Amino acid sequence: MSGVQQFLSHFFITGPFEIGGDVSIGLVSIAILFILTRYKLWGWLWREWLTSVDHKKIGIMYLLAALLMLFRGGVDALMIRTQLAIPGNSFLQAEHYDQIFTTHGTIMILFMAMPFIFAMMNIVVPLQIGARDVAFPYLNAISFWLFFFGAMLLNISFVIGGSPDAGWVNYPPLAELRFSPGPGDNFYLLSIMISGIGSVATGINFLVTILKMRAPGMTLMRMPMFSWAILATCIDIIFAFPALTIALGLEFMDRMFGAHFFTVSGGGNPMMYVNLFWMWGHPEVYIVILPAFGIFSEIVPTFARKKLFGYTAMVTSLLLIAIISYFVWLHHFFTMGAGADVNTFFAIASMFVAIPTGVKVFNWLFTMYRGRIRTTIPMLWFLAFVPNFAIGGATGVMLAAAPADYQYHNSYFLVAHFHQVLIGGVVYGMLAGMYYWWPKMFGILLEEKWAKWGYWFFNIGFYVCFMPQYPLGLMGMTRRMYTYPAGMGWTTLNQISTVGAFIMGLGFIFIVWGIVTSILHPVKDTTGDPWDARTLEWSLPSPAPHYNFARIPQIEGRDAWWAMKQKGLTKLDDSTPIVPIHMPKSSGKPFIMGVLFFVAGFGFVFNWFILAALGMVGVVILLFSRSFEYDTDYYVPVDEVKHTEALYGRS
Amino acid sequence: MKRLKSPRKLGRWLLLGAASALLLTGCSPQQFSVLNPAGPVASSELQLIILSGVLVLVVVAFVIVLLAFIVGRYREKPNNNAPYTPEWSESRSLEIIWWAIPIVIVVVLGIFTGIKTFSLTRPPEATSNPMIVQVQSLDWKWLFQYPGQKIATLNYLEIPTGQPIEFVLTSNAPMNSFWIPQLGGMEMTMPGMQMRLWLQADKTGVYEGRGANFTGTGFAHMTFNVKAVPMATFTQWVSQVQSSKPALTNAEYQTLVKPGLAGVKEYSSYPANLFMKVVMKDNGGQKPMGLNGGM
């Protein structure tokens, strides 16, 4: 009996926060189940969403997940900041604090930023290049469900088994069994490996989609800049993620089967892990920032009513950043004793990234120069991005100077820097993209009042929160300290920073409230082109029909839709006859595969190898059954296409 | 909230905010340890910090001013008679300018970075007789051994001023990072490896040192004071430790290795070859790596 009790007390984490977590998870789950049953929505949920292979719906699900994870990671951030507001605070114990900053980092990078960029690329790329879906729609659904169940596996660790606590980089030896016994770290490894499979598949999927499925006439050099950015991103994903998979896979074997890849006492070497991790980790930074650059490159010409300045230079700089990103990883550990020659190489390579990035900033500025700037919500986020990213990039160049980095490394100077580029760059970019493409996703416009309140609170909160962290770093405060003594001169700056974090939290609430009110009081986007924009997705009605294009358009230049509008067209050429449209069938298998991976991952986390084996066998069976499934596609009949188009007032 | 505050205004608010934030803190300039070097290594690094800071500040200021100007002048509003050229999108000369300027900045900064990187692997001052301190990071304490003096200290360092010191670093716990901001930048302590870091104090005083790489629950408490004293005082302190303090036994070392916190201690001696044994033990008995030349 006591054995069972002991097991349960380790299995279910019982602390004030966890019980709070249990209760809220329970309540939300009951509410969801109730609503689904009460309004008979189970069938709708299954048919329209869980089994959908439509890139637009998958994109929307990514977006929802990203916003949820932004909330979870944000709550983590507020708990961190609350703990640091007072020296010697006892709000959190060290164990708790360590778990919270670990999940904060892991969630924000892998389960917030990644799905946010996947959301944007799913929703936009096929529409923008004139395709009817991605190259491999079924694989696309698998990618999403692997991401989703990976994220769930990490989140469940909060209440079951215990969260990982070795930092989001999970360096051995700290992350090895000797120093991190218990299932927490396994959650980290399994959840990222599972969602990582999905990420690589997405990279391949969109690379092929962009290279092979562009509308006739859309040469690469006529392609919209966002699609270019995703192409560069995919190249980075495909070559960077395997390094992470290897690093985590080897660490997994160390922990699970007593291997010694990274355990020094067995002749392994933790430096190997650090190198592999950052060979992924640095390109990863560009994997999340390049799509943001792409989004801004769409928003600026639209809202400056002017052609993008220096298209060729924009493409060149994108590709340069994507390539240089592979030659800078060592700058994450200049202080690990590589020789002066190695450090110098990586220092200068890191500084080189600033050149193409600077070029992009100037090209955006000169796109607005002699234009007519409309300060809509997406444009406001761009205008906030520029100074923010300029400062973040500048401190990045300072960090790249290796000998100076010896004084910044692991300090709050570094913390301030990477939050400035990741929030000021990635989050601002993704929010701008969300506001920009929202009408296309849902066919309704977003209101502006709450969006603006959210914008100002988030922005001002950002500076209040992170600017004090630069001086804190120069005062010697290091990251991941759960407490600090009074009398260091750190107290006031920390308090200001905490206030800033809560202002950002309010900003987030306003942003969400703006979305909620827009949904409750919808203003329909009847034109399909509410911003008077330039690229192909705006030629379609909002939301786009499930087959996207009734007829695949012929492209004659850059900014294809703008060019058509200049010729006086108000919709795509509809003089050619409609032919039956070839589309993929929905499938429940990707969802089930996600569930099975979750089961297997959960089994591995607790070393329940029978459960793990059952899950993996299920995955293999699914793979086989899909291989022998031939009824995977269908044709939309002409009548149905005509009927749908007529509903949108088109022919 | 109705109309956009111009970025210029935003910038003014930010400056005001930053200035008042610094005033409010009431912290003395001395507490900016990185900006108050007490030795040649930290001074040298500070030079690079200032050089890089000034270079990038010029660019940032220029970008923000340009943004403010463009947004102010080219807003879409009635009667804006600023030029409007919707098709203008290429300018060879402009693009050459903004490819060239960052290249020049990066080259300048890169040259200084390279020179400094190489110079920091050498002693800060020519010396015929460098002093060595062996450093072990443990869970969660710092053990310092003085092979020249045959003494050891725990969570406390005493060093002579004006003397280049070569710190040889390893870890008998997860990797940490050895950082005394006022004396110079950090270097990681890695199990199974020996890392090297030159530091020197020119002024007497007490400087804060700390672990800078997360190692678990006791990490935040891994701080130590570094007392820099004139050579005569240092020699006196050494002989006092040698004569009046207990020895560090193997048994006591084993208790130190166990996770936990500990106070300040001084030892008159330590087990022979302790440091190398730690390096070798964690290296599977192979030849130690990381003699300042990578892996």
C-alpha cells in the first residue's frame, strides 16, 4: 500500500502551484467537453479540424497553439519576475524556479516561436505562390500533430512526474542521470524529439512546395518576399534540426540505457553535446527570425503603398543570413576554452550577420521613403520592431566581440539581448503577421482599439522590463539565479524589470481581448483585399475556399495582384473554363499517430518500456497501413467549384 | 491612443525612462563591476566594450533618427505634399552605401577583436614567475588550490596585487563558469578538462566572484570574495595559513564533493595531486584535454 502511495506522490506533483495547475486544467477540460457535447460539436471537431489536411486549417491550429503556449510561457516569465522583484524572496524555492525558467525557455522557443512561424507559413505560402495546398498535405498534418502532442507531453510534466530543471539548453553533465534523476529531463528530451520530427517534415514539405508548386510564370525572382523568407527558413530547418535530434537522441541513450556519450566519467565528452546543440541552436535563431523578416517585407510595401526597395538585395541578404548562420554557433560558448584562433573566426563570422541584416533594415526604411505610410496595426508593430531590433542587433554585435563576451556571457546583459531580438524581432513579427493576415484566415477584420492598447502596453512594458537588464548584467548579475542578496545594487533595477513584465502581461491580455471582441462582433471582410495589398493571397475571397484557386493564375511579374489591379482587374481572370480540382482527402491517421507518439513518449519518460513499445508498434502499423492506402485523393466537381465561387460573388 | 505617437516621441520617453531608472536605483557607479576594472585584463576587455558600444550606438542612433524622419514626412495624411514615387525601388549608389558602412564597421571591430582575443591568452604582463591557482567548481562551492604555496581555500581567494595569475580550471560537478568581473571575463570550468584564464589585480580591494553557469539548486549561492593585497601581506597570509590552519584531508574533500553549501575555509595543505586526479577521474583515465587549445 505504501508503495502505491509513494508512487502516486512522485507521479502527481503536489505543491500549491501544481494543485492550482491541476484544478485549472481540470476545469478547462470539463468546460471544453461540456461545450463540445452540449452543442453537438464532436463530429464537427473531428471532420473539420482534427482530420483536416487543409494547410489553412492546420495553420489556424498552429496559431491557436502558439498563442496558448505564449500564455503558458508568459505565466512562467511573470513567476520568474515576481521571484526576482525582492532580494532573498521566498515566493519560489530553487527547485521551482529552476523548473520554471527551464520550461519558459523551452516553451517559448520550441512550442511558441516554432508553431507561430509554422502558422504563418501554412496560412500564407500556398496562397501566395498560387498553389492549392502544400506538396505533402498528409505529412503536413502529421507535422502538426507531432508538434501538438510533443508540446502536450512537455506541459503535462508540470503536474505529472515533475518539470525538467536543467535549463532549456539541457547541458550534460547537469542533465545526465547523476545530477538530474527523475523523469523531468526525459520530458524535455522526448517532447522535443517528437515535435522535432514534425519540424523537419515541415521544412522538407515547404521547400518542395515553394520549389515545385508555384503558379505558372512565377519565377523564383518574382516570388513574394515572405515565400523567399520561408524558403531560406526551410533550408535552415532541414540542415539544422538533425543536429538537435542527434544531440538529444544521444543524451536520451545516456539517460535511458546508461550510454556514455556525454558522461565524462565514462569517457564521453559534454563538449560534443554543446557543439551539436548550438549547431542547431544558432540556425534556429534565424529559423524563427527569417519568417519575421519576410512578414515585414510584405507589410511595409503594402502600408507604404510602394514597391519593396531592393528586391534583389533582400533575397541576397536572406540567403546570406541563412548560410552564415551555420558558421557562428561557437559564439554561444566563447568561454569554453576554444583557442584564440577559433574564437576569432567565430567572432568575426558572427559580426558578419549584422551586414545583411543591416541591409534589410535600410531597404525597409527606403521602401517607406517617398511612400505613403498608413499606420495600421500590422504597420505599428513594424515601426516598433525597427528601433527594438536595432538595439538588440547592436548589443548582439557587442556580444560577438569574443573578449568582451567574456564579461557578458551568462549575465543579464545577454538575457536582455536575446529577449530583445526574440521578442522585438520574432514576437513583434509574428503578431504583425497575425494582424495582417487575420482577415484572410477568418474573413473578419480585427478591431483596432484594444489592439492599440495591447500594442502600447506590450511595447512600453518591453522597454521597462528589459532595458534594466543590460545594466544588471554589467553589475555582475548572472542568469538562472533564483535569488540574490540585498546590497548588490540590483534591487531597484530588478523591481523596474518586474513592473515591465506585468505591463507586457496586460498588453497580452488586451491583444487577446481585441481578438475576442472582434469575434463576438464580427465585421466581415467582403472584398478579400482589405489592405489594398500586393500579393496573390489578396486576390482570393476571405477566407479562401478550401481549394484556394478555382483557376490557377498566370503570373507576369512581381507583386502579381498589384499589377492586376493596376490593369483595372478587381478579381482574378475568370475567362478560362473551370476544370475539376484535384484535392487530398482528410485523414484521421495523423492525429492518431500523434496520440501514439505521445503514448510512446510517456512510456519512455517513466521507463515503462512496454507502454513505449506499444506506442511505437502502433506508429509502425499506421505507417504501413498508410503505405497501402490508395484512396487518398479526390476531384472537386466543376459544379461544386462553380457553386462555391458563386457564394463569394465570383464565377 | 488615437493617433500614433511618433517614434521620436517614443525615443524621448525611453531616454527619460532610462535616465530616471538609473537615478532611481540609487546605486553607486562602483556597483557596475564590469565598468570598474581593477586589473589589466578587465581594462583591456572594457576598452573593447566601449569601442564596440560606440560603433554600434552610431548606427542605432542613425537608424532611429532616419525612421522618425521617414515616418514623420511620408505619413498618409491629407495635404501631404512630400514626394511620392510608388515605383522607385532601386538605387545602386544607396545600396552600395549601406552594404559598405556595416562592412567597414565589422572589419574595424573584427581586427580589434582578433588582436584582443590572442593577447588575452598570454599573461597580462611579462613575468618570469607567474603564480598558479587551481580552481575546482563543486556542488555548490569553489575550491582553490595554490600549488606554489601548497595551501588551499574554500569559497575565498586571496591574491597579491601586480602579479599575473594563471587560473587553471576544472569541475568535479556540472560545468560552471569562473567569473570575477572587476578582474576580467569568465572562463568555464569543465569536468575532465583544464581550462586556463589569466587575471591580475592592480588595486588592493575586495572583489566579488561568482559562478556564472547554472549547476542546479545551490547555484545562486556560489559566490566568493577575492581579496587583493600587496605581495608582502599575501606572503604573510600564506605563512599564517600554513602554520595555523588544518589540512584538507581526502575525507574532507569527499564531503565537499557532495551537493551542499559551505562557508569560507582555509587549509594548510591538500592531498597530493588532488587537482590532476580530479581531471583524470572524470576523463576515464585518459590524457586530459583542453590545455588551452580546444578539445
